[in-house]
Amino acid sequence: AESDEEKRKIAAKDFGVKIYPEYNKLLKEEKLDVVNILLPNYLHHEVVIAVLRAGCNALLEKPMALTVKDCDSILKFAQKARHQDKKPFLAIGFQLRLSSLWEKVKKLIQEGKIGSVKVVNIEVFRSAPPVGSGGWRLNKDQVGSWMLDAPIHYFDLIRWYFAGMGKPESIYSSGNSFSGKALLDNFSSIINFSSGGRGILSYSMAGYGYYTIAKVVGDRGAIWVHWEEVKEKPPEAKFWLEYGQNKTKQKIAIDRPAGETFDLKAEIDQIVKVVQEGKPVPATGQDGKEAVRICLAAEESLNSGEVVKL
């Protein structure tokens, strides 16, 4: 389903499938396994409710919604939704969890390679992302917060890496805008966890290219990750991962490419397994809600200059 006529023509030509001008007609007329909701942020709540009401499984692109209240209403609806005695699933699109690179970090943590996680420090340096159809990413009512756009992926990673080792308790953020815009494009956030651990995200959309560096420190070792975009089209990236302790370290082989295009494909592949084999969804609705909650608290701290309790 696509509202733009030109895009419908391109999609019909490229994929040879029927393209609907609006999603309600699609939901009514087609028998669907999963609906992947890839729309501007402000439309997520309305559309995912309609999808679940139709009894369809939903893969909802992040953010889950613009507010925690709307996340709660989606969760409540997902709990009650039924179709032919089956409960449709709700998955949130945090594709970095399926990335060959970032998922490997999680596996090393789960294998106990670095012990209990104490610090997750992620730094993102990049140029500004596309503004989206009609410039929706520049419209605060439609984007909600830039925290809810790309940065939410990294807040989710931090929470994911700390899973089972403490819950986020408070956050402090500071930032600025190189152009004086209302939506800040440089910020840093510090999340304090109940275990005494700390998550740090430094994010700049006022740079060039696209680089992500992460350092995950445990009580028995540490992990270092480097990813950088070499070419946007066709997608190509340079990346490596190593872990060690004191003066010893080792590089870890990554078995497939890492980057948005590859990570999204891995996400779709996993969702197919959820449908066909009953595998668990990579990120649940509760994961989606918690990520929104952290992002909005980060922005609240940016605006107030105060530590915000989580």
C-alpha cells in the first residue's frame, strides 16, 4: 500500500504485485501473513492498531509510537487481538539486533566472554539523514523527536546488552545544534543502571559519512566495535570486532556483511521464521515501549538540563 501514485507505478513494475492506494483496502481484500509498517513516525499508532484489528501479524518499524501512552494502547490492543483463535504477533523493527556485527556483541556477552557488563559506550558520527517524504523528519509533530528516529536503535542496543544485568534508572543528556534548529543534531546521554552499570550514547548528525564505534566493558574483559560506511549505493561498509583483557586481544570473524540493507534483510528473514516455525520475535512490543520511554526521557533531560528518573 502506497499513497504516492508514482511510487505505486515503480513498485508494480519492479515487483509485479498489486499495489493499493491505501492500507485499509489492502487489509480488507488480501490474505496476509505479515504487514511491515514503514511509515512516518506519527502514523505508526493508527496503522498498527488497524493491522492488529484485521488479525494480521505486524512488524512495526521503530519507534513504536510517539508517546508511552500510545505504546501502552498498542500493547493492550495486541494482547486482546484475535483472528480465527490465533493471536497475531507484534514485532518492533530494531534490525541492529539481527546485524551480523551487533548481534555478535550480544552473543559474546551471553557466552560470558567479558563477564558482567559495566559500561556500554556507543559513538555515532554521521551526516544528516534524508528528511523523508514532505520533510516529515523536520516536523516535530510528525517525527516526535529526533531521539525516536535513528538514535532509538542505539538506546535499544544499550538496554539489550544490559539485559539481565540491571534496569535503566536515570538519564542525563546535553546537546546543541550547529545550525540553531529546534531539533538538536548533537547530543550525549548517560544512562545509569540499577546494577551500577552505565550506558553512554554520543550522537552527531552534523558530521560526514557514517561511523559507529562501540566499547562494551565487563568485569572480565571488553569488546571494541568499529563500523563505517564506505559506499551508500550499492551498500558497502568496513567493520571489525575484537575483544580482550589487559594486553591480550583477538579479532572476531563476522560471517556476513553488516549495514542497514543487510540488517533489514536479516530482520525479514527472521520474521519469516516467526511465521513459519514459531520462532520468537527479535524485539517485542515491550522492547519498543521501553526504547520510546528512554528516548523521551533523554529529550526531557536535554530540555530541562536535569537528570530524569526512569
